[in-house]
Amino acid sequence: MHLYVHVPFCKRRCSYCDFAIAVRQQVPGDEFVEAIKREFALRHLASSPAAEPLETLYFGGGTPSLLSSSHLAALIRFFREEIGFAEPGRGGGGGVEVTMEANPDDVSPKDAEQWLAAGVNRVSLGVQSLNPAVLEWMHRVHTGEDSLRAIRFLTAAGLPSLSVDVIFGLPETLKADPAGDLRRLLDHDVDHVSAYGLTVESGTPLAKWTSRGAVRHVTDGAYADEFLQLHEMLLQGGFEHYEVSNYAKPERRSRHNQAYWTGRRYWGLGPSAHSFGDGIRRWNVRQWAEYHPTVAKGSDPKAGEEELSEDQLSLEHWYLGLRTAEGVPVPKGTGGDLPPQLRAAIDRGWLTVEGGGRRICPTPEGWLRLDAIVVSLTTSAEGG
């Protein structure tokens, strides 16, 4: 089993962010912990027929590092007691993976030590950039030096696994240098990198700037060049490209995120959190201001639910599978004669056939064109 907890609180909304957040200078930690426990009880997750010891627990946001270490420890202890954690060696795994997203300015030596003592064994650090002008444009509240210092603090505390986020594809006027940022980050003890291309989401400050012409998109060519440059740097640094945006040193992949990409069952708690299992997806109300009073009065915070059709499951199978280096199995019944949509993508160098002709895998160029590929391949897969 895999569990996601959405911590919605942030000091400030980033210019590109459309996540469900609540801007707070003082985080209501007691209320949040109680609300998560109440939702858990309302949904009887511990007594679910599918309940097994947790393999992964992920605190995302928002900014989970705004929670006090005592509130974080209380939640980890609660899930350990109510569900149980996978032991090392179970199914060949290394025990439960407990990940927390953190902003660099929230990390101190004391925080790092307390997080580890609470049970956190993996931190995803939202670096994004080391460039002061870029960070200001993003509305980030930390500095590049904060990021490098946070990495040193976490490493010194003995954190088993550290991931950093970087963003590329920024407007050319910012004169960002994601490759230079990455080079500096790789000089530190980092074993996982998430490299995200900037996207414009509706309702964000970035969308408003773009609509009035104050910001211009980077060209497709420049976007691709930056992605491929980061890709080569990471491969040369001993990282494996195991998912479209994610690179890891050996044995340092995000096991939690892999559960999403392989269609495994997961639960979500907190505002806007999603859950999936047995072909059914459900999601909670989006805003903390609605979520909190709903669970406080003993009501389910569910905003919606859908049972995926066979066609929808097929689409997700292709889309999620082609996000990963393992790809997807060759459609049954093809006898090695691949449908024209697949053959065309292979001829363009976007896909390859590996594993003795048994699996279709993306290339770096293919990952840049993932959405277009999936649209054509879904039809192909259904026909095959």
C-alpha cells in the first residue's frame, strides 16, 4: 500500500503554481493533524480489505516542511500504529519509504535531525533554481545559498536519500542557466533529481503575465535543447533516467511515485488528495477552508469519484507506461507486426523496441513528444 498526505500550507504562492494551497504565516498544525486522523477514521482505511503494511508514505504540498517536527512525528506515529509499516526485506524492498517535500529555507540542522528521528528517510527539496533573479520571478522565498546549505544540513544529519527539483524551459529574458545550476547541485550529495519543464497553468500569476504579453514562452527548440543538455549531464553523473522527469542514482528511485506510474493502489488524505484502486479514482474537496470544517463535523470530504472504463484504463496504461524507462509490453496478437502508429514513432526515433522485442520504450526525444504519441498509440493499442 501507498499513502499520500497533502499538506496545503505555504508562505507564498509561486508564480507558476496551481496546486491546492492555503497561504498561512502561522500553520494550524494541531488542526491539520486532527483533520487527517478524522478523515482516516471516516474512511476506515485501517480495516480496508486491501489494507497491508505501508510501503511508502509521502507528505506533499504545499509545504510539508512548514509543519513542526512534532506534528510530523505525530502523523508518522499514527500511521505506523494504525496501518503498520513494511519491514526491510519484505518483497525484496528496503522497508517503508517516508518522503517529505521541503523548502530550502525551512531546513536547519535541528530540523534535519528531528525529521530523521520522526521517521523521514527521504526528502524532496524544492530548489528550482540557484539564480536570484529567477527565484524572485518565481516568487520563491529562499535563496540559492539556502538550497546548498539545506543540502549540507540534510547530508550531515545522515539522511538516506535526497532529491532536488530543478525547473528548465524558463523565459529567455530571465537568462536562467539550469545546466549551471545542476552542475553546482551535483557537486553535493544528491542522489535523485526531478527536472521539470515550466508549464503555464490557468489561474496562475504566470498565466496572467503570459496572456498580457509580459512573458513569452521559450521556443520549442530551446526547451528541447535544455532538456537534452540536462539529460546528458545526469547520465554522465551516474544517474539513470527512469521516468520522463526523474533521474536517480542506483537504488534511489522514488518508490512512491513509481506506484503511481505502474497503476498500483494508493490512498490520499488531505485537501485535493486523490486515491485509486480497483479501477476507481476519488478525490477530495480542494480547499483547506472547506476540507477542515467538513471532516471536523464528521463528513466525508470526497468531492468526486469515477470508475474508469476499459478505454480509460487502456489510455492510462499507455500514458503512464511510456512515462517510464521500462515502457509498455508490445500489444498482444501483433505477432511482431506492429501497428503503423507504433512503427511511425519508432521510425522517427521516439520509441524503441527492447527486451527481445517484448517491450516498447521511449527515447529522450520521445519523452518530449509524449502527449502526441499517446493519442496515436491509444487507437493503435485498442485495435491490436
